[in-house]
Amino acid sequence: MEKCNFISYKNIYICSLFAASFLLTGCDKLLEIDSPKTEVLTSDVFSSDENASAALVGMYSSMVSSASMLNIGYGCSLSADESDATDASYPFTDFGTNTLTSSDYGAADFWTSFYKTIYQANSIIENASSSLGMSDSVKTQFVAQAKFVRALSFFYLVNMFGPVPLTVTTDVTTNNALARASTVDVYAQIVSDLKDAEAKLPADYTNYSSKRDKPNASAATALLAKVYLYTEDYANAETKATEVINTASLYSLLSKSNIANVFLKDSKESIFAINLQTSTGHWLTYEDYYYYYGSKYNSTTYVLTSSLVNAFEAGDARKTAWTGSFVDSDSTYYYGAKYKDYDANSAPTEYSVVLRLAEQYLIRAEARAQQNNLTSAVADINVIRTRAGLTAIDDANITQAQCLTDIEQERRIELFLEYGNRWFDLKRTNRADAVLGALKPDTWKSTAVLYPIPLLEIENASQLTQNDGY
Amino acid sequence: MTSHIHRPILEIKNGKKIFYPCFKLIAMSLLLFFLQQTVNAQPGKSISLHYKHGRLAEVLKSIKSQSGYVFITGDIDLKKYYIDIQVDRVSVGQALASCLYDHGLEFTIVDKTIVIRKANDKSSKKLENASGIAYELRGVVHNKEDDSPLVGASVMIKGKYNGTSVKSDGSFTLPGVVASDVVVISFIGYENLEIPLAGRSNIGIIMLAEKANKLDEVQVLAYGITTSNRYATGSSAKITSEDISKQPVGNVMQALQGKVAGLIINQSSGLPGSDITVEIRGQNSLDASSSNTNVLKNGPLYIVDGIAFTGEAINQQAASKSASGTYFYIQGPNGSGNGSPLATINPNDIESIEILKDASATALYGSRGANGVILIKTKKGRIGKPVLSVSFNSGINVVNSSMEALSLDDYLALRTEAFANDNKTPTTTNAPDLTLWSQTEGQDFKKLLIGSPAKSYTANVSVSGGGKGSTFMLSGNYSRNSSVFDDNRSSDSYGFHFSSGYTSPDEKLKATLSIMMGAGISNLANASFYQYAYSLPPNFPLYNSDGSLYWWSKSIPVISNPLAALNSSYQNNMNSLNTSINLSYAISPKLKFSINGGYNKIQSNQNVLNPSTSSNSESTNLASSRTAIYVESNAKNVVVEPQLNYGTTLWGGGLTALLGTTYQETVNEQPFYIIASDFSSDLYLSDLSMAGSYVLHNGYSAYKYVSVFGNVNYILKDRYIFNGNFRRDGSSKFGPNNLYANFGSVGLAWIFTNEPFLAGKPEWFSFGKIRSSYGVVGSDNVQNYAYLSSYSGASSSYYSGSTGLSPSRVANPDYKWATSKKLEVAVDLGFFKDRLLANFSWFRNRTGNQLLEYPLATQTGFSSYTANLDALVQNTGLEITLTSTNIKNINFSWSTSANVSFPQNKLVAFSGLKSSSYASTYVIGRPTTSLYLLHYTGTDENGLPTYQDVDKDGTITTSIGDNTGVGDLVYNGKAYPDVYGGLSNTLKYKNLQLDFSARFTFGARDLGILASLSNAPGTLSNYPAAVVKAMREIGVEKLFTTSTYSSDFRLFQQSDAMLQKISYGRLTNVSLSYDLPQKLTKRMKLSSLRVYAQGQNLFKFTLSGKTYAGIDPETGTTAVPPLMVIVGGLQFSF
């Protein structure tokens, strides 16, 4: 029988060395890895003003990522009576015929990207507020900007989809379980955010290197005016619009001869605009992308409806300055040409204008008309008409209804293709059925005023209900 | 009397003594040695003899019938001897000793032959050589099968490294031996024999037996621990270099297709270097279709020479990711990665590949092996005269798919019909094919674009040898594959392999080193030519009248000119370096320390240069159309694995124990990803400083894995086997609270044919074993850092000229290890002296606590986060493997192996499924790869298809009614087959060998190419003829439309109207080789010369009666199908 010499001193020594190495492996240090070099931990992002400002840029960047803000103008113009859907490409075909389905990704993209932006705004509001490394003044500024962006995003969501979940934290579990909040609650949140922003944002654009691409206090005021108009709080709408109009040091309408320059980046008419500048050039605005580009190749995919083209009165300077045309197969097609900067390889000469002074005049006109202050209302309309080279409306004997009709017409022409204004106007004034029912008798349904909640969204958060008609 | 430790790393000496008083000491030791040899080599031969004055002849006959041994008795008159014996369940050696020694006879056992001679003959010879004096040994070594000389076999003195090899006449002479030496005779493919000289100067003719019995083939379990199939408690399968060498494949995994039960291997494309997906026993994770390129959910663990090897496309592994979830990497030709690192391993350098399947077999790799383990062992040198061998072959590769596009006439008819359906008029804008282009002359784009046979060349050279305790092997290889596209591009690879081994004279210290370098260079055109081949209108004019390339971009869809892609250049350089060392030291005969260490790095450099001529000059400005993309990706692995092995006899059984740790560190890095554009000239594309603008990305992730584990294996009485594992795994992929978890497995086996009560079983029933294993394995298959909340930058994250940071993920620090519970029950049977072996395995793997990217409602700001889901996926299956030596004689042999698998998969439980985001994908009780489709019911009065309104809500909704309550999708079968398997045959006639193997798959459901077509038939795009034909057959021509979006067609694509059952067989390989007779090779001064012809993927046959409407069921809907390869070659060695 061979002797087992396992228990020799040498073996005990080796075994204890080995056992020691086992104990070491139990130590968590062995599992320590380098932090992800191409990512920054959230706690580090808000550790200083410089780092946090990158998160702020990220929020704006998310806001203008191709699907959200930039597509509003085109998608909503199709849903309304502005763009011709005959040759539109998918997913926009269904916007044009008002036959969106819950599985179309076109509408879903709006939903997804606005909520993504809202998350980033929430993250800034929460993390900056609790940051120990950031200076107080910067914190206040960043939180105010984030609140403006959050309000703007909810404004578009509520106008596109109706009641929507009101996500105001970064807690994913909470947010995933949220049901749709009432429209009233959503607007209350928007107003509260805007009031907060208005109080804390800088009065002018000096903080932003004089670029009108981030919200100042007037931007919050202007959006408040719009929100009050939409919620039929006409007195407040008039007050807020007046505040903006009276800020003459910053804002004034361009003259008729300069009307082609309204959308240039330093335009005095611009209150808040989107700046798509990159390190080497700029992204194209939606109009450049969809209209001007298509027109270069005589593509009928992105053209204006004849209904819109015919709505221009003779001699309207806006038709000349803000539309273009081409001939294909003996037909003349018009396209939107408010933006003309097609050279993506240089710094932008135009910003995509979200809020501008002309709209504030029309907001005030409508608020005044609704309060039966027709003379003042007509005066505001005429400011816009005169600037476009049209004759002034006579305010004598004008009825409230006529005045509102004139305002609708003026909004249609002044704001065409701009950020869904026409689509929202038709809906909030209950004119959609009449106007679109006549224009698209085969496909129009009253329930189409609200876009469908994305199917995937309802599948992932089953507490969500679908809008009628989908 | 002996214990059997079947783990060669443990040299365990027999602990018990046997005493036979009437014999001389030397005869005794000789006998003892042979008894050990006998029992070790042929365990479990239980002999029972009951004779009173029986004739020796009769007794030997009985031993022969009980054991299968044959006797050589020479001139001994067996009738002269009468035997008295009463023994039960003793070994052959014991039985013979009892019979013979009293009569002055002795015996030697050589393999299964027992030579009996008179004891006196040898004891006198022995006296020739007194101990201590060196003398010369002579002998002859033959092949036991046909008694031919075994040229090249090595004869070594055990423990001394004196050795020689057998000459062409079979004889050898070995000087310098002493009386007490033991010689070891070995030859590849044959059982080793150890013969104590006991003073003999001539050991006569030694017969070496081929390793014929698969049961005793060595199986490597893990960390060099070996067992044989005979004693294994787990499930594994092995493919050897011989199987691999018959198949002209670029990626060695292709050689496994159809060869192993439970293993599904698919290539993503037939192009060289393309990715391979490997799945062992089904999909265990719900997230199999994850779009996360950095995550692999169902792939096995690859171990090359003991070191973890990244099996996935390196460019995807390391890809950086934008905040919006886009990964930045160059896809390569066909969009299929084109970067399988396994393709950098030369198939010719591989000695064997083993596939470990169940919990018992994979236990030692722990969590990393939760989806099975593939062990790749490279070739090593052998002791003996250096051998130089050279082989080369060349051949052609052809696209072999029957899918055709419509002919010009049929296409034009389809377009006209679509315009009529739409009530539209063709104009020069919307229908150039009907108005501008030729109405009479069409082109066969399939032939033009992918119809060229590609040529391939392969060459391998290797030198190997060894002596005095060390061995070495050096090899180099080169191969070249040209393109099936109409161009001069190719994919080349070359590599170098060095391995070396050392054993100290006392055999206590052993060291091996292996270094393998591989490089692959591909410049294949980076375009989906097959897609062009079936989508380009047949009358599309490729050229303008001035000879420039023609484009069409005036309507949607725009048509790109495929020839422009040839103006782009693409290059993928892959380099891999694989090093491993293994050191072991026997501290005592029972205790051994060893350490495995290794480092590997795989690097991929890709670039794409697009000159202005590669895109439509009409639609873009020249400068911005010039782009250059450069990307580097690499993966590094470091593994260190120290361990202790202990072996002893315990309670009459053999016990081995192992204690080990693993440390693995993996870093995936993408140092840069550059898209440069706006070059002012095509000439500057390679000069980045001339770029007008650029976008940059990089990526990095690290992973660490540590583990402590123990394994115990105990074999009692040659028939009861126990195997147990325990381990504690740690992974850096988890948050601080969940870094570690404990797992383990237990395996049991019972060789019932070794039971005494079965001693009287029929002779043809030679082996029977029942085994079972159960284990709990963890899985950490999630992305690195997924538990951290972080922000990251992205190239598109710009605002106002500044770059921004966006949240990259939602933090979930709480997720834990996913767990798989694996159960297996199997029966192994051997018949006719194990010439027919059968294995039946049933397994059940249940993976719960699934670790997934759990989809969130995007109102949260994210589309998913990593979380554990309370869902249980079950894979069960029956696997049957048969190997049979049908005929075997000197001139002719025929062997067959076959395997069949019957897999089943289902989602057993999923709490909260209906309210979860998976409600639209899975149904409890159904397979996880099910097809849920609308049920097509015919056409309405407008000729449009109608579908069954399952939920009777008046509308057709494409969601699963079972879960959501609303929806018309119904279960329509599953995407995995009912049955799949393979069959291989080897026929040898003299020097001629024919091999052929086929595989088949039956019963999977697939929509074919229909599901992936973006538009209905009728747009400005050609269409697969089979789809149009089938649509016409069922009468849905009204779906033909010129619109690029047709919701009617979208519904049709989701219906069962065109559902297919994929049932096909493929003749995967035919190989014919001829070894020139020795007479001739000798004259040519070669030791061997073989000529061969091989064919791969020779043809596919449909088993369901309908041809598959798609390019190929294996490679999917757009990729180049597996190529048909035919090569001829030559192989010789000196």
C-alpha cells in the first residue's frame, strides 16, 4: 500500500498559498473594472457647471432630433390642409389622409422623442437642483430652461394626442405606470413650468451670445400667451401677448421689403428659434429638407395644396417671399420656401423659428376678438396685413364671427407650415370637420383630430387607453 | 482488486498487492504489470469460471466467450492440461493466473490477444541481460487489423526519452535499454502499449490496435481533465481533425454542421469570413432577437487551448453606441458582420473540437458556459522523427440558389397590372421602366452580379516532431477566395501556429505553450448584390449612352446603380493572436498543481472609401458624396486559472477532486470610428487631413469574471460513477449587491453491464450505461455597465454648435444572475463489441429569472432597461446518436454515424405577461420563436385578401388576441425545426476513401422572402418570381400596387397565406481521397502522398415538396446563400 503523503509540510504550504488566493478572489476588488470610458456617470455630469452644460445641450439636441420638433411642421401640415399628400412618402401618407393607425411609426416618433426630451429636462431639473458642485445662478438658469423645454414638449404632446401621461420625474418605474392625465392637468403643469421659467430666465439674449436659440423670459411669456389662447383664457392671453409686443427693445416686425429675412437667425421678429448648428455646418431645417430639396428635383412629394396656394390674396408679399414653384408635366407646383439655407456645410444663416412676434399680434387679435374688443383686434390683424402689402380690414361694422374668420385666414397665411399652427387652429376652433371634411371627403373622420397613441406604447404600458377611432 | 482512475493526469499506482507464492519474483512483477495493464485497458471484464478437472481448451473457450479475448497458444497442447477452478467475477488476468500458473504456464496480454507460453522459455532468456547492463532491443510493430507494418510508430523508453521509430518493414532497433526498462509503443490513432522488457532483447511482434471504440476516446471536460465516454456522467461530442480535413470550409464551425445532435449552426452569408451563429440545445433567453449588437444571448462559450475566445464579430462587440441606441460599426458585405474571429483560426491547425452540452459537462466553466461550451484544441507535436507535411488545394465556389427574379416580360406585365389596379397612368416620372427603358431587352442581373464562380486556393505546411521530453509543431497556412461578384476582389487569410511541450525526466513537471497568429484580409465589395439581383428592374439600363453609370432618383423607390458599389473600396483586416501556456507539477503522486494562463487579442481594421463615382452625382453634391470610414475594433482576453488536482483510492473506488479558480478579464475597445467627408477630390480619400468634415466615435467596455470551484469525481467498482461540482461565480456585470452567486451540479452514471448479475448477458450486448445530471448554472449575459446610470455623447448630439451629452441608459443596480436549471437523462449502449454505439439523451433546460432588456413605455424617456423577468423558458429535447462500424476487414471498411434531434421549446411561465411589453410577442405555453399570423380566408369582392376576425371586433388587428383580448394574430407554428440531424458515412477500400455527409431539418415555419420585402409587387422594383407566382395562384393580384406603402400588403405579409414549412436536406460534404501505395511513395522519398477531391454544399433537396420561396433557409432573405464549393488537392509528408 502506497503511503499517502498528501499531509506533508510542503503540501500544506502550497495548499495554504492556494487557499489564500481563493480568499483573494472572494474580494470584490478583483471584479473592479474601469468605468465606461465613453460614458460619464450621471453623478459626474452634474458635478460642475461645465459638465452640466453639456447635458443642457443634450436636451436641446434631443428636442430637435430628426423626429420631434423638426417633423411637426410637415406632419401637421399634411394632417391639415397645407401640404399635398398625393405623392407623400410613408409614414407621412397616413398623416395626409388622416388615416393614421396606432402602428404607424410617424405619430409614434413624435410621442417617443418628446418624452425623451422631457426625461432629459426632468433629469436636469432633479440633478441640477440637488447638485453640490454647480453654482446657484447656473442651477437656476438650467432648471428654468429645462422647464421651458418641458412645457414646450407637453404643449405639442397634448395638442397632438390629447390627454397624455404627465411625467415630471426621472423615476422610470413611476413613469412606466402612469396613466393619461387630463388635458386640464397637463396644461396646469405647462403653465406652472412657464411661469417659473418666465420668472427666472434672463430678460434678453446676452447670456446666449445674443443668439435667439435658447429661451429668455419673453419666450416663456410668448408661449404662455399661446397656451392661454389655446385654453381660452383670453384675458391672460392678451396680457401676455401684449407684454411681448411691448418689449420693443428686443422685438419688432420686419418691413415688407425685408419680409424674406424673417427667418434669418438674427431676425428681430424671432422670439425663440432652433439652432441646428453642428461643429462643421448645420442640419437642414424641416422645410429645407422636405420642400426645397424636393423642389430641386421637381419631386411632387413635398408640395403645397392648391387650397393653401389659392388662399393667398393677390399681391401678398408672403407668397412671393415664402413660397417657390416649379413646373412638372405641364403642372405648376408650389413648395414652402420660408427657409432657403440649403448649404449644410457652413454655419447656418437661418434658425428654425418656433415663436415669433407676428404670431403674438395674431394671438392678441384673437384674444381681443373673443373678448369682443373688435377694434383692437382688427388693429392687430392689420399690423400683419399691412406688413404683407395687403389692404387693411375695415373695422367698422365687423362682426365677431367675421373678425375671427379673418384671424383664421391671417393665421393660415402668416404661419403656414410653421410648427403645426394651422392643424392646431382647426382643432381648437372646432373647424376641422368643416374644413377637412370638405377637402378630404373620402377619408376624413372627426376622431382624426387626435393622433393615435402608439400601439407599442399601449402594449408596454397597458394602463394607457387609446384615443377614439383607433 | 484495482481501482480505475480514468483521468490520465493522475498517475495512480495500484495500492494492493497480490501474492502468488509459487512464482519467481520477476515473473511476478511482469505478471502484476500485465494484470494492471489488462484491467486498465479493458475494465469491467468480469469472468466467472466453475470447473472441476476441466480441459484447458474448454476453460479458455469460456474465457474467450465471456471476455472477447483471443488466445495464441503456439505449440502448447491444450488437451494435456486439466484445470480446477472456482471463481466469480474476477478479471481475465486473475482467472488466467489461477488456471495457468500451477501448470508452469504464463501469459501476456497484448490488447485483446493473450499469448500463452511455457514459463521456462522466458526465464532463461531473461538471464541473457543482467540488470544494469545496456543492450540493444529489437522488435516488430504491426497493425493489429491487417497485420501490416506500422511505419512511423514510436518506441520510447518510459521516463528516459530514448526512442526510435518503426521502419518501413515494421521493425525497430533501440540501443541503450536496460533489463528493467519499460518501452512505450505509440502511434496516432492507436492504443498505446507499455511493455516491461524484463531483460528481453527481442520483444517479438507487437500488435497495436486502432482506437476503434468511440467509448474510450478521450474526452476533455475542462482544464485538461479528461474522461472517456465510457465513464462520463455528462453529454459531450467530439469532432476530430480528420473530420475537419474532409471539408473545404473557411470557418471551422461550418465543419460541425449536421455532425452533432443538439447543435444548430447557421452561417449568416455564404461569403468568406461571415458570421456564424451557433446554438446548443435551443434558445434559453427570451431576448434572442435582441438588436443590441454588444450582447449575445444564446451563444456558447468558446475555449481555444484553455483560453476563452471571443466568438462574435469583433467589430460589433466593441461598437460604440449613440444615445439613441445606434451602434457604429461597418457591417461589411451583405450586412453580415464579415468578422467572425473564428475564421482566423486555420481549420488545419485544429486537433479536435468538443461540444459540451449538459450541466455536468459544462459545470467547470460555470456561468460563462450556460449556453454550452465549445472546446477547440490545436495540434501539438509528437515525439518521434520530424515530419514535414504539405498540402494544397484549389477549387471553385458557386452561388447555388434557385431563387429567380421575374423575367422582363413578366415584370412589365406586373407593372402594367399594378398601374391598372391603382387607376394610375404610367408617366416618364413614375414609370421609366414602362416608358423610357427598353421594352424588349432585359438583363439577368443574378448572372451578372453573382454568377461568377469564385476561385479558392489553400496551402498548409507543417513540421512537427520531438524527443528527449520535448515536442514541437510549426505550421503555416495561406488561403485565398475570390469573389462571386463580377470583380477581382478576394478574401485572403494566412496564419502561423507554434506549439511546444516539455516533460521533465521524472515526469513531474509538464509545460505546454501554444502561439497562434491569424490574419484575414477581405476586400470584397461592400454591397448586397443578391438584393440587387432580384430587385433591379430587368430593363434597368446600367449605363448612359456616354458610358457613365445610369441612375434613377426621380421617383420612389430610387434605384441605385449596383455597379457604382464597385467603385467603392472596402477592406477588412483581421488579426488574431492566441497564446496559452499550461504548467503542471506533480507535488506527489496524488496531488498535482497546475496553472493555465493565456492572452488573446483579436483586432479588426475596416475601412470603406466611397469616391464620388460610387453615388449618384445628380442627387448629391460631389464633395459631400466623397466619404471615408475608418474603424478599428479589438477584443482582449486574459485568463489565469490555477488549480489543484487530487486523486486517491477510497473505499475501493477511484476518487479525483479538483479545486480551482478562474480569473478572466475581457476588454472590448473601439479606439476610433471616423466618418470623414467633403473631400475635394476622390484622390484624397485616404488622406484624412483633406477631409472637409468628420464625425468621430469611440467605444470601450471592460468585463471581469472570477470564480472558485470544486469538482469531485468518484468511480466505484467500475460501474457506479458520481460527479459533483460546486462554484461561486463573480461578474463585473452586476451591481455591488449582486456580484457573486453560487451554482452547482451533480452527475450520476451506472454502467449496468458491469453488474455481476448481468454477467450472463448475450455476447452482442457489450455495453450499457444509464446516466443523469442536474445542475443550476448562472448567466451574466447582459451588457457591461448596464447597472450604472450614465450620460454619453453622440455625434448627432449638437445644438447651437456645441456637443451635448444625453442619458445613455436607466440605472437598475438591482438585477441579478439569470439561472438555468439543466436536467439530463441518457442511456449509452454498445453492441457487437461496441461496433455499434447508441446514445439516447433527453434533456430539459429551464431558464428563469431572465435577464433582459425589458421594454419600457417610451413615456419613461427610454425604450428599455435591464431587468430580471419572472419568465421561465424551457427547452427539452431528445437526441439520438448512432455510430456504427458496419463492415471492417483488411481491404474494405464502412462506418456510419447518424444523429437526430427532436427539440421542443416553450414559454412555461411568465408572470404578468399580459400587462408586460412582451404581450405582443409571446404566449404562455407556446414556443418562444412562434409565428403569430393572420389567418387568410380568401378575397373579397374587390379581390383584396380577407382574414379571419378572430376576436370578432369587426376589424383586423395585428396583435395577439390570446394576450391582449383584442387581436387577430393566431399561432402558426414555430421557427425551429421539429427534427433535424445529420448522417455521415466513411467507406474505405484499400487506399481509397469516400466520405459523404448530409444533414436535414424538418418542420420549421417561415414566411420566406415575403416577410422581408419592403414593398408590394408592382413598384419600380423587380420581385422574386416565386412570390409573384404564388400570389397569382391564390388570386390576390389586386395587391399589386405601385405605391411604396400599401397597408393591404402589410397585412398580407403578416398572414399565413404564404406560410412555408422549411423541410430540406443538404448534401453537405463529399470527399474522395486516395493514398498512394507505400511502394510508390517510397520511390518518391515521401512517407505519404494523398490526392483528394472534396465538395461542400453540393445540393439542397426540398423535403416538403414545395421549393423554398427565398434565397436559402439558412442564410435568410438577403444574404448570399452557402456557396457550393468544389476543390481538388494534394497532401504529402516526408
